Amino acid sequence: MKVAITGGIGSGKSFVCERLHKFGIAVYDCDEAAKRLIRTSNDIQERLSDLVGAKVFVGGKLQKAVLASFLLHDKASAQAVNDIVHPAVAADFEHSGYDFIESAILFDSGFINRVFIDKVICVTAPIEVRVQRIVYRDQITPAKAQEWINRQLPQSEMLKLSNYEIVNDGQRNLDSQIQAIIDDMAKLSK
């Protein structure tokens, strides 16, 4: 069974994936794969340079601020970057041997149409918790954190498109939620 873990920025997807690892479940990380592929693929580097401009790579190193500025410019810019990076990430996942995949923009970018997925788990958290997490992690202002959140599909929409929800609000027990989902998926696969 192929399972995707999604949720908005700051929802705690990565933390949930760490917890899954404790259950013996390895999760393919789309963000890390994208970074690795951008760093190692000459084709992706050339195409991003053509799209964003030569300043996106200096000495072969990605300039994250330049790419972030381009991504936030408008939805068409973000989609153009996704159209370069996502096919490579999807192909990498398909050959990876992983059954679980973490993707923040599974629905937003149409990535779900690039890979075969049986079930989707949506990690949710209250908006104020998400903003706090992003501000702390990325050392940005609350306004900038909110801007990133607003660029993504609303959490309520992600949830409607998902099969399961894990509430990661810092108060509910994650392990019991994860175990309930694992148990349910085990029943379905029999």
C-alpha cells in the first residue's frame, strides 16, 4: 500500500514522519529529495537557471532566497518551478522502494497525479501553532509565515481530500493516532 503524508507548512509533518520511523516505517521526504536533485542534476539546474535567472545558482550552489522570492511572486511562477522539479522527484520516489511519502504540496501542485497513492494522511494543527512553528524554525516574521501558509491549499481542503487526519496540536497523543491509522490500514490490506 502506498501512503502519502501531507499537511500545510508548520503542521508538523516531519515530526509525524519521525514518529512513524519509531513504528518501523521509513518515509520518503519529497523536500529532501527535491533539494538533493536540484543539487545534483545538471538538467534541473539548467532549467531553473533558464526560468529564474542565472543568479539562482552561484558557484553551482542554490541561492534559496532567490528561489523563494521567485516562488512567492505568483502561482504561475511556483507552478513553473514545480513543473521542473516534481517529475524528477516522482520518478525518484517510484524507484526508491518506499511505501510512505511526505509531501507538503501533494494536492496544491498536482503531485498526487504524478505518483500512485492508495491512502492519504493529513497532518493538521491550529493556524496559530503553525505560525509559531514556522517563525521559530525559519527565523522569519509572523507575517512572512502567514504568507507561506496562504500560498498553500487551505488545511480544510487538504483534509477533505485525505483518508485520515493526525492532529498535531502539541496536546493530543500522536502515537495513539498513528497506531489507529496503522491498524486500520492493516485491516484494509487483508
